Amino acid sequence: MIVNVSFFAAVKDVIGTEKMEFSLDDESTVGDLKQMLVEQNPALLELVEKSVFSVDQEYVNDEKQLYHGAEVGFIPPVSGG
């Protein structure tokens, strides 16, 4: 299956783009996606641990089952004021 991942703030800076498509096994979860992202880019480890993920604009946990065409958001903590 193909999922579309949007990157925000510091994650976008590390990845170098706002969006990417990823090919995953049909039974993949958000946790599987997170593991794959860190394997492909170890610099993301700390960000993955502190970030929240969304699927179709709804926050989800690692057990959330993904599906073909899912819109995933990788949202790191941000500060400002």
C-alpha cells in the first residue's frame, strides 16, 4: 500500500521536504511506519519519540492500522509565543 506522509517543523528540516509517499506492507501500522522512518533516517529517532502522528487529521497511537491512500501527519513538539 502507499501512504502519504506530511512532515512539519523540525521534521521537515531533517527530511528536507514537506511530503513523501511510502510503500508499506498491507497490514502496517503507524508503529511500523515510525520504525521504517527511523531505519531510513536515524536522525529522526529523537523526533519520532517526542512527536504525535495523525491519520486523516485525527491523532492516533502506534497501533492504528494504515490503509492505501492514508494521509499521515508527523507532528513534532513545537514551542513559541
